[in-house]
Amino acid sequence: MATRVRTVTCQAKGGLFRCKGTAIGLCQYCGRHFCEQHAELVEDHQSVCSRRNCVAKRRDLVKHLAYKEAVFARNAAKHCGIEDCRHSPEGVCARCRGFFCGRHAETRDEVILVNGVRTTRMATLCRHCWDRRPIWTRT
């Protein structure tokens, strides 16, 4: 009995119709298959489709990693993670794990997904992590 191999097709949409191209990857952000034409990045163990939300997440992640590196360098000198702030850290951001003074880390209501259900929790967040939430809550 012969086994039939199923070819996976691209899940990108172009207007009303779905692309019929052969998939080359699975997007790490949206979980959709994409073809070479709809690939944003397929390198360094990353696989990102060309959907606007997924591209925004990839670009934000690059900025976020640079931000964290700068915050941790300032924290190593026992300073607040914000550039030019020389106050001692008083709190830690729940997202980036950087240490900040009381002016630069605020406790806020944050909406998170827990088992697919939106739940509100109190979290201490720096301004950078608070401002990037809308990018990561989009699907």
C-alpha cells in the first residue's frame, strides 16, 4: 500500500483568495504556513511570514533585545535601566526583567492570556514594555 505525501500550501491571503504556493516554512508568530513569496525571514532558526503583524513582531523583538542589553549594562553599574537616570533601582519590570527606579517602573493592570482566556493581573512594567504590548496582543 503506497503512502501519499501531502504537499502543504501557503496560507497567505491575496485579496479574496489564498496563495497556492508550496509552503517553505511555518511562521513562529502566527503559526501559518508560508511560501517563498510570502516569507519575511527564513534564517538563523527563525521563520517569519510577511503578514504585517508578524513583521512588526520581528522588528519589535530586534529593538527589544537591544533595549534589554542597554538596560542590563546600566543595571550592572547599579543604576536605573533608563539612560541618564542615576537613581538606584527599586523595582523590576515583569517583562524585560530590568531594574528601574520608582519613576521608571509603574505597577499597572496588564491583560494577559492564560489558557486562551484574557485575564487581568497587576504587574510592574517599564515604559518600553508597556508601550510594546499592543504589538504582541495582535494575532
